[in-house]
Amino acid sequence: MLDTVLFYAFGGIAVLASLLVIGQRNPMYSVLLLIVSFGALAGLYVVLDAPFVAVTQIIIYAGAIMVVFLFVVMLLNVPREEPSPPGLLAAARGRTIGGLLTLVLAVELVWALSRVYQEWFRAGAPAERLTSVREIGIALFTTYSFAFEVTSILILVAMVGAVVLARRERLE
């Protein structure tokens, strides 16, 4: 009973904090609310009996990655988001690109979930196969090394993009 209450409490906090992240005009508040969302996710992992994943969530995401995001926000030095009405052509182009990227994301998500589903039933549930931190490390750096490296490159590209955007605004 307590686990169910905690699950719904942490789930509600995570959803509410995530919605507030995108609803804030001040980027610093968005970063802080994202840390709250990551903390709620760590709580969900504890309730689901995955303490290693919870600690990893706190150390890597709420710790290291959010510090990087915080530095990028401070580098951009944008106090508030000021919406500027784009021209009709720019808005149409942005919606087209956004729609294409959404379609690509949906295709990738379906592909990834189908692979996970197949692997789950072929070799048993992942939680049953990985019982120690050593086995998790071996799986992470052998089977899932490509996804691990792509994620680090994605974060690096996001940081470089933020620096480029900050530079362009100063030059103009």
C-alpha cells in the first residue's frame, strides 16, 4: 500500500515538474525544476526496487549533466524568454522541420521498443539477467556501448550548439 502511494506521489511530482520545466520563462527555474524531476524519477526507481539505477540517476543526471546545463544557461545569460513573432514563411518552415523530426523520433521509438520487446522475451526479463553492478557495467560497455557513446556525443553537440547560439547573438 505504501509503495503504491509513493509511486503515485513520485510520478505526480515528476510529471508536474516536467510540465513546469517547459512552462517557465526563466531558464534558471527550468533547470532547477528539471533537477526536481530527476529526483522524483530516482524516487520512482527506489520504489520499483532498483536502487542502483536510482543512485545512477542522481549522480549522473541530477549531478553531472545538470551542472553542464546550468553552465550553458549561465553562458547564454538569458534572463527571460522573449517570444518574437516570426514571419509566416519561417513559421511554416519551422513547423515542417518539427513535424519531420517528430516523425523520425516516432519511427526510432517504435524500432527501439520492438527490439527491447524481442530481447525481453528471448532471454528473460533484464532484471533477472543482470544481478550485480559488475554485470551491469559489462553489459553497458559491451552490448550497449554504441548507445552510451551516442548519448555522450549528443550532449556534446548540445553544448557546442548553445555556445554557437550565444556567440551569434553577441556578434549581431
